[in-house]
Amino acid sequence: MCDSKNFYVWLLQVFALLGLLAFLLWLTLRPKNPTYTIVDFSAPTSNQSNNTSSENGAISYVLEIQNPNKDSGIYYNDILLTFYYGQDSVGEKTIPSFYQGKHKTRQLSDHFDANARVWKALRSTILNATAELKVGLVTKIRYKMWGRKSKHHGMNLQGQIRIGSDGKISGKNKKIKLKHTSKRWRSRYD
């Protein structure tokens, strides 16, 4: 009787140790989400009527995407980046799909033409240094670990950009890190 009890205790210890080992292995090998940061933003501010970029609202930005994983690369589907003024869409840009290697950072510089209807209202608030844009980012990613691709993981992120009278990011923090969004912001790309 005593031998069978010792055997069951030993068996329980082995299973507990294997469970703990599996949990620790899962924690160390689980990939981290990439970080998305708007590092530069510029909207035209000139009040002169002969300035065409000011009239049509050619807005430029730099998006930095960082892969923090040392052991896995990331495949990105098309990234949809949308800028909002209130509830109105100022403009959007689609970034084509790409692969990002292990522990790499990529900066994407681009521009878009603002919606003419929204641009007039936005331009006046920029000149008053009270403009605030919302940024929405939607994509799906797959991790590549040990030569295998994971399932798709949806990324729905948002951020807020305060714009000064110079048309650039205002405030102490000049880099806007995009964070996970609430359900009401979720898009058709889920």
C-alpha cells in the first residue's frame, strides 16, 4: 500500500514539473506584438492662396514599425492607416504587405491628400493650434518561427495626434505610439 502511494506521489510530481516546464517554455517563446509609432507628421499651414499644398491638404507622416521579437519574423498583410478629424475621415493610406525580419525596425514615409470637405475645417483649427486627429491602423500579421507561419492575428490600433499651429505634432511627446483600440473603432478588416 505504501509503495503504490509513493508511486502516485512521484507520478504527480513528474506531471507538475512537466506542466511547469511547458508553461515556462510557452512564456519565453510566445511572440510579442509589433509596435507602431507615428514619429513625424506634417500638415501645410500657409494662409497664402497660391500655395497648392496648403489648398489641397497634402499631409505627410512617418510611421515606424518595430518587431521586438529576437526569434521570429513578421509577415504583414496590407496596412490600412486612416486619419480622422472628429468622426470625419481626413484621408487614408494603404501600405502594401511586407515581411519584417527578426528584431528589425522599419520607417515608412508617405503622404496623402486630405478630403477637401474636411480639410477646410481642419486647416482653420490647425492655424488656431487646437487641431487633434485620430489615427486608426488595421492589419493582420503572421509570425514566422522555426520556418513555420502562425495563424493570422488582427491588429486594431489607434492614437491621437495634437497638431500645433506649425502643422507638426505638438506637446512634450513628439512620437505617438498607437495602442489597441476599443470595440467601437473596429473596422471591416477584422
